[in-house]
Amino acid sequence: MPTGTETGLTAAEVAERRADGRSNDYSPPSSRSLGMILRSNILTLFNAIIAGCFLLLLLLGRWQDALFGLSALANAVIGTVQEYRAKRSLDQLALLNAPAARVRRDGAELQVAVAEVVLDDLLELRPGDQVPADAVVIISAGLELDESLLTGESDPIDKTAGDRVLSGSIVVAGEGAARVDRVGADSFANQLASEAKRFSLVTSELRSSINRVLRWLTWLVGPLALLVLNGQMVAAGGWGPAIESGRWRGAVVDTIASVVAMIPLGLVLMTSIAFAVGAVKLSRRKVLVQELAAVEGLARVDIICLDKTGTLTAGDIVFDDVHPLVEEAGDDWRDVLAWNGADPDANATARCLAPRFAVESPLTVAQRIPFSSSRKWSAVSFATGPAGTWVLGGPEMVFGDDPAHTPLLDRAAKLAGSGRRTLVLAQAPTDLSAEDVEHERRPDGLVPVALLTFRESIRPDARDTLDYFEAQGVAVRIISGDNPHTVAAIARDVGIEAPSGFDARELPEDEKELAAVLEANQVFGRVTPEQKKAIVLALKAAGHTVAMTGDGVNDALAIKDADIGIAMESGSAATKAVARLILLDGRFSHLPGVVAEGRQVIANVERVSMLFLSKTAYAVSLALVFAVLMVEFPFLPRQLSVTDGLTIGIPAFFLALLPSARRYRPGFLRRSLSFAVPAGVVVAASITALTLASRSLGTGLEETRTGTTIALALLGLSILVSRSVPFTAIKAGIVAAMVLGLALVVAVPFAADFLQFVPLSEPYLVTVLGVVAVGTVAVAVIHVVHSRRLRRADAVLNRGEAGADSMSSSSSAE
């Protein structure tokens, strides 16, 4: 590539710029340090309470009652690993894939690492090169760049002297030289990367609801623990006598038992396990889940934004059809098209001709004018073969405003309106002269021979997937950097009724006004990366749960800010790094499977959350009651660990993995608490009544604890049964196994001794069974009332959705 008098920087100038930091060496700071992640997952009030209880029991020599510490440790480890994986994905963000840059220094061309490019370097740009830093073109010889990864515009952009070229764009044709004017953190690509690197976890209703409960409990536990401790010390004979006699140890253990019972230790663990199993199952379907909660996220989405290029389409151009314009034109035009398709210098559109038009015999070129995106046509004359000059290019550029060719131009415009690209092949009777080539002059006397149409290759599974989302009530918005009419045509091909696309250059900046435009239109063209991000934020502000798909750097910011970002494996490194989900084989048809998996996670976590929150409800109630009554707490921590395992922990593990196709409904926490709180109150009332009855019967502390533990286990099983309706063979097997487990821990001497179980007297046994029977009936009633309320709420929502669909159909018809 000739560079005239330009020799580039000298070695001394390069060294000076590198010394004062004006180089392309850019190492962005870590999105979040490992220390920050460890602190946020370990140094919490919740963990401090659990760790304090755990250590205190060890100091008291009661390791048997400290088993709950293992669950707390598992929660911290899973949370830390999950966030560290997110951090690593963000830290691997890299927009530039080019391993080296071509620069001119001291008059010689050199290959240097991208990081070694400095300000004012002279870049040599050739086909296939990726621009390593922002620069200004100083020399151009038909230079064309593909900026689709940056802007979404799929057509190559012609670059002349004085034009800007952006880091990350790719040279597709011609040659040129450009002076670097922005490097490192100031370059366009790295500015996008820095913006995309803001750390955030995916929005999860399950996780946020559970965290809300934990926040409530962490602030409630302290005052309750003091009340319980005071009650237990009084029950032990008072503070002074209890300390003197050593009975304070038992009071402390009882207090710890009440505190640990309040905290749903396994709920976080079960939720993480459900997410993890869902992620593993999706990986088998070629869907990579980069953050576990994203499994839930897509099931909550009510609007999905799609980029066109690389998402709905495969990102390439294919030959559509030929429309002959001259009768009995012979086969010369076919030979010319075959030559254009096989030309080594052909652009991407011309290369699409090769599969359709095979070269019968090689043609020798006499003169040619290469294709340029600025004039949008090429011309060639052959020494042998077809006579005259053959011109291939855009109809409006080849024939201009010539009234004689108005029918041709109208036909081409009609074809373009259907989303196809059009080229015309025309023939002039005379050959190109050297003067024509020098001045790039179009020959006179051109006669149109054939119209050629090209189209973007639509992904074969795109339409079926969009039909699925429509059936599920998920709205679709197509946002692209391409021409609005082209985008609208593609949208119609995949089943979206869009008479025309909305030109994003007319989008309002006000968020509310933007949201109104987004509600009224489905297809948007000429959308910039910043506008894509603004669209996502406006939809979220309007109350939508938004998914965004894409593959280019221009999609990265919007994908980052969407509730669920989805990237194609073929996409840019930046887009994949910030996406929550990656379709490893680029197939849209996997998304319904992701939705189904998310629904299963939501439904099953909601089911098991009612088990855990019921336990929290009765534990808080018991703590309050026994603090007020100043009666010894009727459980040891180890006894609660066993009842938790049999009625909640073990069955929850299996229930969290069962299939479920129930559609997502908002209000997870409200629904869970509406069952858990009354059920927990029933259990607390039953245990309180049983404890008071044992005092009137004169039973000892160990017998009381044995009876209340068995009663608590049976009442917990009644809650488990209610959450397993409707029964299946698997659910029945889980319940039966837990009943058998309870029988074994009561009957096996080793287990009974470890749990300090003793035989029950007949009067007390009858009392236990009576209290359990009444409590079980009360739980069943709560279950029936709760289920009816949910069915009525679902019916109202379904009628609302049906009405909205009907109104939408009526509006469309109008």
C-alpha cells in the first residue's frame, strides 16, 4: 500500500509515547475483587449469628447440636462461587480479537501486538484486518469497513480520507492508511467494554424474596434471642441460681435451638441447587448459563428484544433469484455472473452468485473497474467470451434517474421493499477504455439484462420460537442498526406483522415518551448502541421484565442492562462476556426449553419455600411464646436438625427437581407466606399446647422433648403432604420414605440415644397423638383455603390476559 511521503513514527517517538502512557495497552480494573466477593458472602449478619451459635456450642462441648453449621458453610461457598464465576466472565471481556496490528514506522511496515500501538501510529489497513485503535483515514484505495459488530449496520461502509475508523471494525475491501488518534481506555471499543463491565447480578424474584426474609430475620433474631435466653434462665431458677448451678449451659443451648430454628438454612441451598441442576440440564441442550439465577429469569420475561443481524438472521447474504429482463438473451449473462461470483476480489454479495452460476470456461479480463461501496457498481470487459462491457450494481446507481428505465427502477424498489437487496446486470455494446478505467466512468448505452435479488439468511428456527413466545404472552421488539424497511421485511418473514419499521433517529430521548413509542411499535431500524440500551431501560422502567438477544459489540450495553441477556456463540467476546445465557450452537429453538426449565425452578422452589418458611413461622412463634411463658424450650438443636431433615431438607431436595410446566405468576413471596404463616402458627400452637399439657401431666423434660419432637415431625409431614398435592408416585414415595425415616430414628437404639429419646407414658402418648390429629386437620384446612385462593387469582389473571389478547386483536384488525 503506497503511503506517499508518510513514513510513520520513529522509534524514538514510539518510545516516548509508550513511556508517558499514550499506548494501546489497556488493562481495565477487575469488575469486583475476590476480597469483596468473600466479604459479601461471608461477613454478613446472618452468617455471624450462625457462626456465633456454632462456636458457642463447640465451646460448651455440644458438638452434636452444631450440625447446622455445615448447611451455613454450604450456603456461603455456593454464593461465593456463583459471584466469582460472574466476575471471571466480566474480567475476560475483550473486544479485540486481532492478535497483531500492521503499522508503518521509520518508513517500514511492521507487525506489532495490539497493546503496542501508540498514539499517532500509522496503521496499514488491508482486507481481513481488525482495526486495533480509533483512527482517522489519511489514504484510501477503495477502503471499506464492516462496522456491524459496533453499530449493527450490516452493509460495508466506504471510508475516504478524513473519515473515522473505530477499534473493533473489520476491513472487508480495499486498502488504506489511518492515523491513530485514540488509544487504550479512550478508544470506542474499550469505552463500550468499561461500560459493560459494571458488575451486577441477574434480577431474581426468588433470590430477592428469600434475601428479604433473611434480612427480616437477621434483625429479629437478636431481640428474640435475648427474650428467649431470659425466659430460659428464669425457667432454670433465675439468673443467679442458674449461673451458680451451671444450668445456664442448658438455657444457652435451648436459646440457640430456638434461634437456629428461625433461620431457613436450607432454603438458600435448595434454591441454588435447583438453579445449578437447571443449568446442567440446559448445558446438555447447548445453552450455557453464566449465572445460575438466569435459569429462572427467562421464565419471568414478558418482552424480548431481538437484534436482527446474527439473531433472527444468520448474518450472511444468500442469493435469492434472478429476474431476466431481456428475452432470448442467450447464456452470456450467466457466464458473466459466474465470473463475478468466482472473482477472488469479489465482495460478499457477489460471492453469493458462485453456488448458483458455475464457471463453464475461464474468461480473460481485458479491462475492469472494481466494485466500490461509494458508487455501488463494478464493470468488466473480456478479451474472450461475452462481448461489450458488463456492469453489475445497484439499479438506482447504474441507471440514475433516467426516465426510460422508470419501470425497471420501480420493479427494483418493489423488490427492495420486500426486504431483498437488488442488483442489476447491464450490458453496453462497447468495451471499457483505459480512460474509462482511470476516471471510473460508467459506459454509455447500457441495457438492463437481469435483476438479481439477495436476501439475508433467516435462521430456520426463528419463526417457530417467536410463535412460541407469542403463544406464551411474551411481546417481541426487533431493534437493529439496519435500514428500517429491511428490518421490517425480515420481521414479516418471521411472522411479525410490521407494515414498516420505525426509524430510531426519530426516537424521543424522554424515557416515558420512549416507552410509549415502544408500546406502539414492534420494529425499529437505525438504532445506535446507546439507543438499544435506552430502549431496554425504558421498557424496564415501564414495569416489563426484559430479555435482549444479540451478537455484536453494539448489543453489549443493552444485553448487560437487560434482565436477561442472551448471546450467540458466534457473537463478539464482549457480548458473550456480559450475557447471562449463551446459545452455544446459535439456535433460537433452545429458548422454549430455557423457559420451561425456568418455570420448573420457580414452581418447585415456591413449593419447597413453603416448607422452610412454615418452619420459620413456627420457630418465631415458639420463641415468642416460650419467652413470655418462661418455660424451658422443648427441643435440643440436634432434635430440630433431624426433624428439619425428615420434613423439609431431604424431601425439599427431591421436590425441587420435579418436572413442572406451570406458567410464571408474580408474587412468589406473598403466596408462600400466605400458606407458611398460618401453617406455622398452627404448629406453634400445637407444640405450645403439648408442652403445657406435659407440665400438667408431670412428664419429665426428656419425655417432653421426645413427645414434642415426634409431634413436630408428624406435623411437618402433614405440611409436606399438603405441598405434595396432587400426588404422583414419586411424591408418594418421598413421603413414605420420610415416615419410615422417622420410625427408624425413634426405634433404632443408637439414633434414639443420640437424640435423647425416651419411651412415652400412655397418657402422654395419647395427648401427643390427639394434638397431632387436631393440628393435621387444621393444616389440611389451610391448604384447601390457600389452593382455592390461588385458583381464583389464576382465573382472574387468565381472564385478564385473554381480554388483553382480544383487545390487541381488535386493534390490529382496525
